[in-house]
Amino acid sequence: MASKKIKIDGELYHKAKQYAETAGYSSVDEFITHMLEKALSDIEEGGDSIEEVEKRLRGLGYIS
């Protein structure tokens, strides 16, 4: 699997790091990967529209 790097806001990274530690993830990368996989799976299964997922991610501070 090829990996790519993305840039995120420092405050957002800090929040993700806190959530990752609290939830027991081994790293922030693992946590963010899991969150993205879950969001994409929800879209693919038709459970949520792209707009609903974006709204949820915005509410969590992952996108602006």
C-alpha cells in the first residue's frame, strides 16, 4: 500500500492526537486512517451522503 502525506492544521492535529490516545490507537495516523475508512465506507454503503459526512467531519474539526 502506498502512503501519502497530507497537511492538516496544527490545532486539528492536536485534537486528533488526543482522541487517538484516549481511544487507544497506536498513532494519530492509525486513528485518522480509521476515521477516513469509516467515513468512506458509510458513503459507499449509502448510509450517509457526502454532504452528511462532510458536515460530521466539519463538526469534529477535521475539515473546514
